[in-house]
Amino acid sequence: MTLPVLIAPSVLPADFSKLGDEVKALEEAGVDLIQWDVMDGQFVPNLTFGPDVIASARTHTSLPFEAHLMVLTPDVMAKKYVEAGCSRLIVHAEACTHLHRTLENIRSMGATAGVALNPHTPASEVAHVLDLVDLVLVMTVNPGFGGQSYISTMESKIRQVRAMVDAAGLADSVHVEVDGGIGPATVSGAASAGANLLIAGSALYRDPKGLRHAVDDLRAKATAARS
């Protein structure tokens, strides 16, 4: 693994009435990027952020935005999220009939592309599109809700994805991201399995010592687990 440890918050636990202030606070806490969990009420039960909401927060931080599109129609929705200021779009393999085409479409808009895998989806689903992505996201919960418990059995899949990325000679260009239940007790397992980009939501916001401490703690634990 050659890419650094990166910590990215899910803003689902944030105060939606002041998202501009929330993303600014996250930047000050030392996160590396902001992830927006976009849910359509169909692929997953909840509804969350439309592109106008994300665009309204764009001017409040210089951090990169990525949109995790937990939606049934990523090809229809992609352009609006790029226009809203998201430099990376992550689509679910399960939602894309023609995954290769979807990833090429995102790249043609000037964004980078990632692929997410639900817990039941094998790592092999991304084997033939690694050249089109800069990120593979292994879900360690079933998508759709924040605050769920980490599924530790997904660490074997993280190892498989990491091995595929490394074997393809992409260790310095393709991130292995993990999302779901990441906190002080679970981040080491995910990082030691091969993840370098860790998404955290509830764990950041519930740390009694504040966001900065939460970010520093996760980064230190993940870095130590990789050494």
C-alpha cells in the first residue's frame, strides 16, 4: 500500500440546518475530504441530499467532495452532482446494468469514479473495471442508515480488493475505502486488512473530546495498523 491514510466524514450525523458551518468545522478538524451519502428512497430506504443542498455547502470549504450515490439511477443523476461540486462519484455495482459504461460516463464529465460493493457482493465484481476507477468502496454495513454496527467478516473482502488493486499495479492510484461502523474499536481491523480511506460518521460526532480528537485518533490507529 502506497497511498496515505485518509479520514473522511459522512455528514449524516451533522446538523442539516447549518451544513455550511458543519463542513467548515470538519475541515478545521483535519479531515481530508467530505463524503455525501446520497440516498434515493429506492435503492435504500432513506432520502438524503439533493445536488442543490451539496452545492450550497460547496463555498464553505476547500475540501474535495465525493458523492456516494446509493441510488437506482446513477447515470441519470450523475451530472447534477458533478455540477454541484463533487469531484468524485461512487456508484454501486449492484445498481449499474452496464458498470463499465457508467464509469466512463462519470469520467467524461471531468470527475473521478469509484465503485461500491454491498456486503453480499463479491470483490470479483470490480475485477474488470479497476482501470476506470480511483476508488473501490467496501461497505462494512448494509447501506441506507447511519450508526450501524461494523460487519467484521468484510475484512476478508477488503483484503481481496487490496490484493486485486496491488496485483494490477494500481497501489499508488486506487484507494480502498471502507464505510460503515468505523470508529476507534474497528478502524484498525479495516486498515490492517488493506483500507486506506476510512469513512466515519457517528464515531466522529459522538467523541466527547470533539471532532479534532476523533479525527486524530482514527488516523493514528489506522496508520499504526498499517505499519
